[in-house]
Amino acid sequence: MNPQRRVHRIPITTDLSGADIALALHDVVGDHDGPTLAVLSGLHGSEWLTVEIVRRFLGLLKPSELAGRVLALPVGNPVAFNHLTRNTPLDESDASDLNRIFPGYRKTITEMLAQAITAHVLHPCQYLVDMHLGIWGATWYSVGWPKDLPERSKVRLAGKMAQAFGCPLIYHQHLSEYPGSRSAAGYAGMNLQVVPIHVEIGGAGFAPDVEERWIEMNVNGLLSVMKSIGMLRGDPIELDRYLHYKHFVRIEPSKGGFLYPAVLVDALGTEAPAGTTAGRVVSPYTLEEVENLVTPVRGVWRQIARAYPVRPGSWGFAVANLEEEGVGWGPPRDL
Amino acid sequence: MTNWAVRIGTADTLAGARGFISLPVTTKLDGSLLTIPVHVVCGAEPGPRLALISTLHGGEWFSIEILRRAVDAVDPSRLRGALIAIPVGNPEALNHFSRNMPDDSDEPDLNRCWPGGKTWLSEQIARVIAENVLPVVDCLADYHVGPWGSAMGVVSYGTDGSADIVAKSEAMARAFGYPCIRALHRSSGFPGPRSLGGYAAAKLGIPNIGPSIGGPGFGDETEEVWLGENIQGILNVMGHLGMVDRPKHPASRIFRFHTRGIRVVPSVGGIIFPEPAGRTLLREVQAGEVLGRVVSPYSFQEVQVLKSPVDGILFGVCRQYPVRPGDWAFFVAETAGEGSEWVDG
């Protein structure tokens, strides 16, 4: 076994089925000193395209070129992944969403996963990339820049990392509001002095070439983030302009039915006037239109769905809100 | 226009009109009424009554759009007979995107419990359709397509009923115009005497086919081709039955086989990666050819290689997606299998 490239098995518990629940943590140690970057994937079991991103990313890392250490968790919630559900299935506690319960206190499966991830991933790292993306049928396109970290220097570093990822949509995010101070990024950023960013690019169920572009963007983004914090040589990605925004507006079905998009994934990152039709919901029973989904504000597409059956509140569309002060396209920002 | 009508439940859809009937099944625990939707396009003149049924398995929702387009494509003023469409046969399973009824009954698979009769939800749905729809049906197409991440490419028909029903079913399958058909003992073998098709043929004498073409998760361009093949196939069958004026569109050559086909599916969980050979429907594959690989999402090591066990035609494919043991991946029809043959369309 290469001592610089290991996979640690972290036992969690034994389920009622007799199966041992465990985490697989990839650990790549560089030849040169440097910080530790943690990459989290699959905290939500339905957001599985990130597994492939992590696999390819790790495949490109060479210890001889690496300064520091990479800890990568491809599947954060293996129980939810086994059911392709966002949350831990059959968890009847009030805390079945792994990304809302860090550092974990109780002995539910979800909270024990959080405890293990906190101990083995969040505590040892100085930087964190937490990846979340679309489930079957929906895709996202944005990178979060946390603005409410305790130290100004860390906010600046997070901005450097977020912009280095190479996605033009930069969400000026208050982790304490969303996804909350008990999300992995929120907890690590506010309590452990970690510099986190929240990456949401891609989704599943689209054409192979489209998904391939998203995967490549994520892999290149991770490598670029490492350059931005000195773990790899070379210049990080710097785009000419970014959309710096503060809030996004979800445009999602309030009724069940078959969702037909009016915008295609190529529109991600482009502007939509208020009143733009995002899609329509057709009853699979009467075959009549039951809902028309319209952008309530002028915005930039950051989430788009394909044609698929939806339940009320399922993932549909979202725009970055352009109607707020201080929001707009511009060059890279420092703070 | 002739004075005739199609009666579903207590509702008549008159000649030259479109109708929508919501058949009540039962009240669920959440207080809502479970109903089955039935669309009727009643032709200006009497003729064969063709039923299209979709999503008896809730994960196979790709065919809802096929039926929506088919209903939309048919002009009642130019139609002889009637098109009867149930876009969602199992609303409860669709709501959970699951193949089977998400309950703890003995009969959770709605395509294994016909004609129903017991009070389990699947059996109640089967009974409602059996009592209200099947009595007014002359022929039937029961759709089963791939769930997220997998796609099928075959039209099935039964060979174990009366000679007349078999001949009519085979003629429908061939008329569909798809280049791969599967001749099965549908009533006595697979999917069995209590499947909709098996029951309809054996007990009600209704000729029927099982189109399985397409699946979701492959991108607009590919899926649109499959949708088009299905719509054309339905119209071709309607032309064959004399319901619409339409020249025949036979496939130039049809591969016909007489088995379920060979499932080449993972026995372990992981992320499946199809090889180029495993991505294209109706491609000829060689024995030993690698169709896909399963990689552990934990160790990232390859944990299984899926190979075609025979020379054959690939009639089920998948994309890259997470699989549990036994999940849908590849289906191969053996070219040297008993009765396998290329026939003229």
C-alpha cells in the first residue's frame, strides 16, 4: 500500500440488518508540507454525481506535486446513498438530514455519521469544500462564499477559494442562515476555524456530454482551489467577471405532476427578466396544465430542471436575485 | 358520423369526442381519494378499441409522456374505433418513484396481481381497471420502460394463448415497426398469468403487446428519438388495426427472440459505468464483450466487470448511475438462441 495514498475505514455502527455501516475516507499525503483540504461529497444520498467528481479528482492528484494533505469523503451518508434519498431513511428522529446536525450528539445513525465526520474530517482540516448538486432531474450552478466566518482573514480566503473554482455565480452566503450553523460547512467554519466553501454545480439525468462538462468543471475547480491555497503549483482560475449575489429565489412546483422546463440547461448563468416562464407542470392524470412556474424577480439562472415527475416542492428552478442592492456582475472581489 | 360511444364506468364518451374519466379506487390513510385516470378518444366511426396502459410500475414513468403525445396526436374526427389511455396505472407507486406499491402487502407488484379482488391497494387498482376498462377493450398495449438510468428496446407479445390471439398479438408487435420483438409465454411464463398482458390474453382473449422502448436519464436528444419511435409505433399499430388511414411502416428487418433475454446486471452495489459497447440499444455484442464495470463508490476500486455471456443483441442498456445489487443494467438476446431469427418486417 502506498503510505501517501490510503483509504481509511471508519466504522460507525451495526444496523438492524447486521450490516456494518462505515465511512471510506481517502487520504492523500503530499511530498511537501502544506495545509489539509477536506472534500465532502454525498452528505445527501441523492446527490450522487459528486462521487464521480471525487473519484476523478483523486485520480489526478500526485503526492510528488502536492503540498499538504487531501482528505476526501466520496459518500458522506452511505445509508441514504443506498436508498438514493436526501436524508437517512427510516430515521424517525427530528434530525435525519446529515447536513443540518453537525457535530452530532445523539446515537442515531445520522448523528453518529456527523460525529465521525467531525472527528476524522473536519477537525484535521484547515480548508473544506462541501459539494452538493442536483439529484436525478435537476442541476445547480453556483459556488458559495461564506461571509459570516468569525475572522475577516478567513472570509477573504474563502472568497479566493470560491472564485478560484471557476463558476461565475458567486453566492455571498451567510452560513448561519443557510444551510445553517449545524451544516458541515457552517459548523466547521464557525467553530473549528476551517475555511469552507459550498459548491453546487451539476446534476444527473441529462445528456452525457452535458454532465461531462459539469464533472470536468468540478474537477478543475477543485484543482484550482488547491492552487489558490498553495497546495498545488500554478495559477488558479480567475474569470474576468463574476455575478456576486446575496439571495436566490426558488421557483418550484407547489403541485405534483410532470414538469416541463421552458429553459434548457444551456441557460444556466444567463439572465432572465422577471416574469419569465421557467416551466409548467402538467397533470399526468388529466394531462392538463396545473401550474405555470414564473420567475418572480429579475435574476440569473442558478438551478434548472429537466422534464421529470415532481411532487409538491420538488427541485425545479432558481434564480440569483438581481433586484437587490450590491448585486451584479463584476471583476473578482477581495472582500 | 355514426352514433356510438365508449362507456368507462358510468361515463359515455360519444362519437367524435374526447373524454376523461377518473375511476375511484379507495380512500387512503391521508384522506385523499385514490383514482385511476382514463382518457378516451372516441372515433367518429366505430372500430377497434385500443387501450394504452402506462406506469403500472411507478418507476417507469417515461411512458407517461408517450401516452400524452399519443392521445394528443389522434384526431377523433378521423378515427375509427377508440383510443383508451391510462397514463398512470399506479399513482401511488409513481408518487414514490418505486416499481411496486410502497406497502407491506402480499401483492405489491401491480403487474403480478390481475384481475385483483383482494383489498390490498394493488389488487384494488387491478380490479377497478379490470371491471371498468378491460371489458370495453379489443386490444391492448401495456407499457414498461426503463426507470431512471436504464432503457429498454423491445416489443413483446405472447405465444401461449389461442392461435387467434397469438396471431393478432404478433401482428400488432410486428406492425409497431420496431426492429426487435420478443415472443414470450406471457400467460404461463413471464410476466405470468397474473400480469396484465398475461391475464388479458388468457382470460379475456384480448390480443396485446408490451412495448418497452426508452427510459429517462439519457438527455433530450436520445430520449426524443425514443419518444418518437413510440408514437410512430402506436400510430403504426392503429393503422394496422384500421383505426387510422396510414401506410404501413414495417421495420426493414426485425430480430425476434423467444426468451426473456439474459440479464447482465450487477450483483454488487456501486457506480456502474457502461462501456461504449453497452450504451447503444440493439447493438450486436459478442460473447465475452465487456458491457460495463461496477466501481465501488467507497474504495473506487473496480468490483465487478459485466460481460455479455453470449453473442447477442443488446436490448437493455444503462448510463452511469449508482446501482444496488440486481439493479437494471443490460439485457442481451442470444442470437443463437432457440427460435431467435432475423425476419422481414
